[in-house]
Amino acid sequence: MNEHIVTQIYNTTPEQLREILRDDTRKEIKELFNKLTPKPPVEFLTRKEVSTMLKVALSTVSEWDKLEILKPYRIGNLVRYKSDEIEEALKAIKK
């Protein structure tokens, strides 16, 4: 019952095979790492925190809401902004 399974690969050198295996292994490890890396929690900021962070007046923050530069999230009477979206909005303005 000692059977040997033989796989033959044509037109591939041992170095090429090692490179293919190494690249595929790295790709799989990278995908696993991305799946297992915890994502940071979303941080919500108030209007005042946003104005302080950006060093602008509260009225400017309100104006940017109307112009849809910033995206406010409303919960009842409360208005909050996602910190990562503020950074993206600044990048968009810079362009």
C-alpha cells in the first residue's frame, strides 16, 4: 500500500516553481492578515470638535454641510461627523 504519487511539471525550472509558490504563499498570507486585522472603531465628532480640529468657525462647518463637503449624521437633534470622512473631505478639497 505504499503508493507514490508523482506530479510532473513541464517547461518550468525549479527556480520558477519556487517563485510561483513563494508569490502565491505571500498573497494568501497577506489576504489572511487583512481579514484578521481588527478595524479601528468609528469615531464620531461633534460640530464643535470638527470646527476646533479644522480651525474654522461653527458657521463654516454648517456651510460645508449645505455644500455637501462634509457629511453630517443626524441622531434626533444631535449632529455628528465621522473622523475618517472629514479627512477624506479635506483631501477632496485639496484636489
